[in-house]
Amino acid sequence: MANYELIVPKLGESVIEATITKWLKQLGDTINEDDPVVEIATDKVDSEIPSVVSGKLVKKLFNEGDIVAVGAAFAIIEINSELPLLNDKPITSAGENMLHPAKHDIAAFSANTVLALPAVSESKTETEQPSGTRFYSPLVRSIAHQENISYTELDSINGSGKDDRITKQDLLNYIETRKTGLKPAQVPVRPDTSVEPETNVKSAPILQQVLPGESSIVEMNRIRQLIASHMVKSVQTSPHVTSFMEVDMGNIVKWRDKNKDTFQKRENEKLTFTPVFIEAIAKSVRDFPMVNVSVDGAKIMVHKNVNVGMAVALPNFNLIVPVVRNAHEKSLLGIVKTVNDLAERARKGKLVPDEINGGTISMTNLGSFGTLMGTPIINQPQTAIVAVGAIKKRVVVIESPDGDTIAIRPIMMISVTYDHRVIDGALGGQFLARLVQYLETFDTNQPI
């Protein structure tokens, strides 16, 4: 028998801690792999954490209401294991490098070991220690240890298991490929999110000033501090450039007016403009794939899937960006369903971590608040974000082969802000022009 630490997995971008709201398993309960153990809540989402192993719950490291850091151990599971003890000493798992309260001394819980991959050698650096954000099974750890594979090297291996987990066969294939001298396919090394990011917003010192009347001080809540830090970091990372164009929304407005009541009665859901924008963005990205990229040092990572993040304003005036995954593969009806579901659960705080991760390009609808145009900040590590403004009736000149005419049309301003390190004005302009083309030529007879 051996003990295994369950750790709090990565819960989404900028999320560094969670609150345990409910224990779903009690001491002595038998737990199967993937059984939910606890319910947790963060500033962004509520979720359940499943067990990654089968066994018996022998220790709870935190109580309901306690705050736990991402990557920290929260429970001890007693499991059957064929792995030998390492120097007859208890060893912690991937959560070893986290700061645990002194009362949670793992070695005191059992004479058995807690399974883990030991240090490959004493000369390994701290960057080769487990980050606590990617799960490795005891078998994978054991094989890696025998083959002298560090955590840094493990992090670079593509996994075919659930949530990019490395299976035994993945590791054996990697070892075989490494022996041949060929360079295996790799993914970027995951950053260590176990270290709490700096959330204090750095700004120029403010001179004390005397203002007439009364003033009050409002402390930023945690999510506002994280948003502020993320925005500042984005501006410091990427040189932002924004291009604007006007869109004649006549066809889309006509189509929505014709279908919204029927759709509401049939589906009991609203038919908004947002799904139409996301569909057009996905089509434009397929035409200009170099917009759907991220930057890793001197490398440009071109993403095959088009995962569109849509900014949703929350009732507390904070912001969350759920992701419409594989938007290029969905029908318009499929996008409508996904958008409505994500937006509703976002406002209720019911999103799960995977639904706010993995975006490759973002969209924000400024028009829902009456704003005509805007220059949004890029959601790192993405390199582009589209902003749509309010639709307003304006007098415009309509060009035709028979001559120019003046008409009243529903006009919308649309912009794309892009990372000038990898997207130049030509590419950004062509992408925006294609997006406008898809919107203006929208088929008014398209079914929904």
C-alpha cells in the first residue's frame, strides 16, 4: 500500500487559488479514478475536482471554507502500488514544492511512501521540478525516472490521454524516438503557475492632492487585481495596433428581425448578433491563418483550431472570457447554442475551468453598451482581438453600376487589435476586410 497526494489542478488563466466549498467524499470512502472528491470555487468558476487514482480517502488536508493554492495537495489517497519505496523514505508527489501549512506534514500521516518521481539527479535545476499543473501517473513517473527523463523533458511530450495526459505508450514511443536520434514532436513547456503572480497594479506614484468634497476608497477585489495585472502585462508584452472599418449590417439586421421571434418560441432562447460575428471571425481566420497564432520567444505557434473567446460582462462589473471551441466546425445554430449556454452560465458563475481556457482569438461586443468603437487589449497569449460597436442608422452613399445613391443604412464600426510583433498592417487589414465582406454578404435566407 502507498499514499498519493491529490492536488488542485490548473483552474484557468490567472487563477492561483480556490476555496473548498464541499467535500463530496468522506474519510474511509472508496474512490474510483475520475470520481469527484471536492467542490471548489474561484473568482471565475465553480468546479469539481476528480481523483486521478483509485483508492481510499485517508486524510483531508483542508476543511470546507479553506483556501487552497493551485498545485497544492488537498487530500491523501491510499492506493495499491507496485512501485518500490525510495530509500525507505516518504516522498511527496507533484505538490512537493507548494507551501503547505506545517500542520499538514505529509510524512506524519503514514509510514508508507507518497508516490512521486524523485529528483533525476542532484544536479538538476529547480526548473526541472514538477510544476504541479500537469498530471503524471505513478507508472509514467517510474519509467521516466528509470530513463533519466526530467520534468522539463516530460512537459515537452505530447500526451494522447485525457487533458493532454501522457500515457505509458506515449512515453515509450518518445523513448524509442529519442534513441533513434530523431527529434520528437513537442509542445511548449508549461509555465509554472504554482508561483503566485504579482497582482498589485504598478503605476506611477500619485501625488497627494486635496479635492473638494468627500471621497471614499474602494479596495480592488481579487479578480479585479488579476484583470488589471493581466492587462498591464499584455500592453508591456505586445505592441498593439488597431485597424477600423465600417460594416453595412443591413442583411444581418433583416435576417435577425425575420427569425428572432420564431427562434425564441422554438428554442426558448434569444437570437443575438454575437453568433453571427463569431461565425464570420472563424471563416476569416481560416482564410488568414497567420492571425490565429501565439508567440513563444522567437517562434510563432500557428493554431489549427479556431477557438473564439467572447468577453462576457458579469453582474459585479468584472469580466470573463469563455471560449467557443472549434468555431470553424460548428454550424450557425451550433454557435448560437454554444454562445447562449456559455453566456448564461458565465453570469451565474457556473463555468468549468476548461471553458475559459484555450482561446486562440477573442471578440468583445462593445455595442451592447452603446459604444460606437474601441481599441481592446489583446488577451495574452493570443495575438488578435475583434471589437464590434453599436449598430446605428446613418445616411450613407450607396455605390452601384447605375450610379451613386443616398440611403439610410444600419452601420457598425468594427476593429481588430493585433500584436505587431507577428501581424503587420497588411495582414491585419486584409483580415478585417475579409471579415467585413462576410458580414455584408450574409445570406438573408440562411436557415436557423
